[in-house]
Amino acid sequence: MRRMTGFPSLRLGLPIPLLVALLSAFALAGCGAAAGDPVQGEALYRQETIGERGAPGCTTCHSLEPGEVKVGPSHAGVGARAAERVRSPEYAGEATDAAGYLRESILDPDADVVGGFDPGVMYGKYEEVLRESQVDDLVAFLLTLQSD
Ligand code: HEC
């Protein structure tokens, strides 16, 4: 009879790197780290209305064209700007990284107001009408916007 020694993974025949990758993925999901889907996020972003109560969609006020101001700032390059803003001494919110900044911008728009824009203008109830996974997806999409 064979002695059962070694890691369980070896007995399962799964390669260790795959196992490590799977475990890290579970760990990340458990920590609530941005597990969003950027493709879903872009689809949500482009909807005319969003969320349970038909809240105004992002493109009502935001453009993806560089420099095009509708009601709010253009989102061209916002992923890169988020990373800079969160490190700037003027930043007034509580996020510590780009994903956190974008999440905060959606859920608590007045925590930090983009220069040249007024507080209280961005729709302020996304926290109530969007599911957590929808916010994750939007953040994942905005993070992909890295250049103007
Ligand atoms: C009614 C208009 C309006 C709608 C709708 C709106 N926004 Fe905004 N948004 C603004 C304004 C105005 C600002 C700038 C003032 C501020 O920082 O709150 C802004 C700022 C932002 C910022 C920070 C941008 C930067 O350059 O740092 C992000 C990110 C953002 N909005 C995401 C969204 C997303 C995602 C949606 C859709 C779920 C959305 N917004 C819907 C008006 C809007």
C-alpha cells in the first residue's frame, strides 16, 4: 500500500502554481478588493439610467472624450488621474489608492471635489441604488482609462 505523504495538492494532481493562484483569488475576493469586471462596468457606464430607481446614467454628465466637459469632468484618463489625486496634498477624501478614490467618487461625491467643479452637483444617491458588484464593475472600468 502507498503511504499518503506530501501536500494534498500533489495527491489531487493540481499544479502548485495553479493552487496558489486560486487561493490568492479567493483571498482577494474575501478582502473585498476590486474584483469588478471592466466589460460589465463599461456597459453599465454607458446606460442612460442605472440602478434600481432609474438614476441618471454616468454619461448624462460625463464624457470619455478628452477635455469634453458636460456637467462633470471628462473621464478620459481618469484611472491615471485617480492615482495622482489620491497622493496629492490637496486630496480631501479618505481613499488610499486609485480604486478607492474612484469608489469614493461614486458613493460619496463630495468627499473630494474635482478642481473647477461644484460640490452637490453629481448625483448623490448611487450608494442606495447600485449593488456593490455594480460599483466594483464601474471602478474596474474607470481604472482601465489610463490616458487622455
Ligand atoms: C448629475 C451629473 C452627474 C452624474 C449623473 C454623474 N456624475 Fe460623476 N461627477 C459629476 C461632477 C459635477 C463631478 C465633479 C465634482 C465632484 O468631484 O463631485 C463628478 C466627478 C466624478 C468623478 C471624479 C472624477 C475625477 O476626475 O477625479 C468620478 C470618478 C465620477 N464622477 C464618476 C461617476 C460615475 C461612475 C457616474 C455614474 C454612475 C457618475 N459619475 C455620474 C457629475 C455627475
